[in-house]
Amino acid sequence: SPLTQLISIFSPLQVLLVFAKEDSQSNGFCWACEKANYRCSLAHTPESALECFSEKHHDLVIVDHRHSRHFDAEALCRPDREEASVMPLINAGFNRRYVENANMMACYNELLQLEHGEVRAQFKLRACNAIFTALEQSQDAIEITSEDQVIQYVNPAYEAIMGYQQGELLGKEIIEVPKSEKNKPDLLETINTCIRKGKEWQGIYYAKKKNGDNIQQNVKITPVIGQGGSQRRHSSMARIHSMTIEAPITKVINIINAAQESSPMPVAEALDRVLEILRTTELYSPQLGTKDEDPHTNDLVGGLMTDGLRRLSGNEYILSTKQPHHLPSHLATPLSLNDIPPRIAQTMETEGSWDFDIFNLEAATMKRPLTYLGLKIFSKFGVCEFLNCPEATLRSWLQVIEANYHSSNSYHNSTHAADVLHATAYFLCKERVKQSLDPIDEVAALIAATVHDVDHPGRTNSFLCNAGSELAILYNDTAVLESHHAALAFQLTTRDDKCNIFKYIERNEYRTLRQAVIDMVLATEMTKHFEHVNKFVNSINKPLAALEENGSILTSPENRILVKRMLIKCADISNPCRPLELCIEWAGRISEEYFAQTDEEKRQGLPVVMPVFDRHTCSIPKSQISFIDYFITDMFDAWDAFADLPNLMQHLDNNFKYWKGLDERKLHSLRPPPE
């Protein structure tokens, strides 16, 4: 019955252990069940398991797969067998494997994960029927509307009291239903303001029945936030709170969160402190004691264990047999911001808009957009003033960096760098981002965006590792390209005073700026994509959603690092959030670069890293859909919740529909064929 379903949510979980024989593993789960206050049953044969399950309908069933000579665990879990199979009785199915570990805490943690990750969700789904039964039988009039005030449900009591039939109301806006003139003129606006803030409203309200009579009601109106509706912010936050990227640290945080709910206040507060520590940026970085402790220990540990401020030797080594490019002769005389040709200046007039067309600037500058756009953006942010360097030095630096991008690459060239710089500058102007970052963070972000792919060979890290390239050997097959981009950027900058934009700042400030630039460039490596997004969501999005006072969350050093990483990551792969024509152009360029890599891998007999990118068989729409689904959607939902970017999210929706439309027509190309 509905009442039974509702009660089951609050009763202890029933666990069935199916073990051929008792041993340390079955004992581990028994002990864990006792610790978690679950009710535990133990069965030794498929027949007794089925009988026991039929009697109690356990919430969790754990089947031993190790002793196949006693019984076939796979057969017990197989839905197509009628005899001795519990599968037909379990809606959720058998969907998780546990590697043998008899440790009680390991078993306990696994059970808690199952309860809070899956079982409780199943309970809630089952309870929906009970909730609607309760609504139907309630003596109080109940009305449910959507966020835009369209009536979705009224219960029988509402029909009886107000004189309407359900069919007369469903789908209508509230304003279409006649109102009583006895209410104060501004009452509805007062109610709506309260609801928009997410707060409950309670008071006296005069309603008009269908026959025209007025009726006085004591009304309570409760908003339900984040459960569907039309506003992107709500669906975004709901998505963020439901993100469950499986990782050990996520499991730990979820277990602690669950434990907090039933803990006394001192324990809950202690767990808050634990969560705060777990959400720090580097879990294994030592936190040095205060200065009144032994200074020798501080200096020794600090020198060996941290990358903090240490004296530089003054010698910079170029760790590559291939020397970086020198400044081309035609760029020897730096351009001034005032010397920019009118046609180029005109193409940059809209650089403050997200819809700025970088390809127009690429054409106008003959594939040198980074220098020109860099001059304008760095000037707007006062970078020369911050670095205390002449404009001529900045101009020379931009030209040297651009000269070391490969114009022969279809994607990873200076146009991509200019595009990432533009996105970075756009994000830095957002109010929440400005609240979070200091001026040194802004300068670091602009520099990191400019250099983040310098000297990119148009091949992926995997290709370089498979090919045994010098760079892969130099960086031990770890973040090869990102390490090279960061190192080369500082080599190019510091080897010549004419382009050394860091020459005029104090040494400690240089070290801080250098570390920030390196950290941001390394954050663009995709193998840590989910780690960065997950940290951002858990350490920033979720606390911000829970608190109204959020200043300390935004400005803590650890969270500033997370914001900068997220900022450059989103800027680096923002192509799916650009206007459709720009999105299509970028999709074509990255596909061509991957096609060229696949061609070369086949020529050289190397492993083909991305077989799907074969120019003869690849479906570009499918590749874009996968990229958006896997990498873009969750990340930009989180970034949008932080920085408020409705225009980007609208472009993302439009572009996804475009690629989906091509794919549904079985087209592999960038565009549909001409009519």
C-alpha cells in the first residue's frame, strides 16, 4: 500500500547475503550491516536465497561470485532463468561488482554508497505514488503550478471547494482564472516576489469560486526549486547538485555528507571541518606550521616540499635540441596600438561581445590575429601598468609568441590562441569572476591564454608518446604538450630583454605570477578534466548554492586557483558555445587536424589514437555530439551557475540541436547539402 511504501523509506534497510559458505568476506558484510543498523539475512543456496527474498523483499542483495563449484552466481542473477533467479523480483537489477575485501570498513563504505547512491533514490521513486495518493485524499485544496504559473495539478478537494473540474484548469495560467477583488492590489506581486526568492508565503487570500462567490482561505505557497521548469538557472543548479562523477574523493565526501544528516551538532561541525580539508586544492601538500615553530624545520620542509618562493639561480636552460623561433625580420619593428590599420581596428570594434568573429580578424591580419587582439585586450586590462613594462616590450612579446605558433596547423594556431584570449577576457569581466580574482590573477589568466598552445605541433600527447618524440621523452610521457607550452613561453620571454615583460616586476611577484601561469596552462590538459570540474562543483558551486554570504568562498586562495583553472578550461574548449557559424568553422578545423594525425599514424605504422577520425568514414556531427555530451555540458552548466552566461548556454543548445539534426539525417559533413 502507499502507506507501507512511505514507511519503508524510514525503516532499516534489509540486506540479503548469498554466500556458498561463511568466511571473512561474508563476516565483513555481516559486521558492516550491524554497524549501519541494517537487517541482514544470510542464504547459502540459490533456492534458500529465492525463498528468503520472496518472504522479505530485501533492498540490497549481495551474491558471492567466488565459489562457482557451489552455485552459479551468474545464473542466479540472470533474468532469463525462471528457476532459482531473483532477478525478475528486483526492478533495479544486479548492477555493481565488488572486488574481494574482507575489511569491515570497506564493506561498510560500499553498503553506504549503495544506500545513498541507489537504494534511497529507488525509495523516492516508489514513494511518488504514495505522495499522489495522499494528495488525492487530502481534505485541503491543493494546486500545483509550473515556474511560469501554468496549472499542472489540482486535487479533488480543490475541485469540491472551488467548483471547477480538473480539465477546466490544467494547462491554464493562473491569471486566466478569475480573481477576487477583495485582495489588496499588490498582494499577487508580493507573493510572486517571495516565491522568486525561494521563500515560502503564508497568509489570508480571497479566492473566487466558479459560481462567482468569494471564499476566504488560509493559504500556504511553497516553491520547489530546481526540479524542472523553464528557467535555465534552476535546471543548471539541479544538474550540478546531481553530478556524481565517480572518484574516491567524491565517494568520501558523499559518505561524510550522509553521516552529517543524522549526527549530533558537535560531530556535524567536526565533519564540516573534515569536508573543508578534503576540498582543498592539493590534498598532499604539507601545511607548514606557524612562524613561532622551529624555523629550521620550516625552511627545510618548505624548501624540499613546496614550490613556494625560492631564490632563482639566474640561469635559464633551454631543454630542447630544437631552438625556439627567433623574431621574424618583417616583425622586427613592433606595431603600436595607434598604428593599427583602420580595417583591422574596425574588425576589433566588437571584441567585447561574446559573438565576436575571430575569423574576420584572422583574414584582416593575414593570420596574425594574436598580436593585434593581444594589444587591445592587454591595454584594456592595464597589463603594461601592472607589469611596469613599456608598451614596446609587450608588443615585441606578443609578436614573438605568435611567431612560435604554427600557422600550418588547421586548428592549434595563433587564431585559436587569440580566440581563447578573447574568451578569457570576456569571462574576466563577469561580476562573480571579478569578485573572486585579484589583479595578478587577471594578468596571469591573460598571459596563460596567450601562450597556452605555443609551438603546438598539431598532434596530440598520445601521438607524441607513441612516436617516442623528444618532447615525450623530456617530460616522461606526462602532460607533454602542456609542459612544453609553459616552459617555452618563459624561455621565449626571459631570453631577450626586448620582449621580457617580467623584467620590471619584483622577484616574489614574478614567482607568484609564474606559478599561476604554469598552473593554468597545465590545467588545459584533458586527462584531469573531470578532476578539475568535480573540485569546482564541490568546492564552489555547492557551497555558493547553500549560502547567501559567499565572500570567503570566492576569495580563498584554494578556490581562486579552482576558478582560474575552470576559466581557462572553459575558454580553451568554448567552441560549442560560440555562434553556430563559428562553431561549425572550429569543428571543421579540429576535425582536419585529427584527420591529418590519423593519416600520419597509418603512414608511420603507429597506433591509431582516434580511429573514429578517419577522413573517409568520420561523422563530424557524431564527434561533436559526443564531445558536447562528454566534456562540455556538465562543465559549462557549472561555469554558467558561477559566472551567469545565458547567451553561451543558448548557443550551446542551438549548436547541439544543429549537430543532432545532421546526425538524424545520417549526414557526416559539417553542413547539409545545398537544396
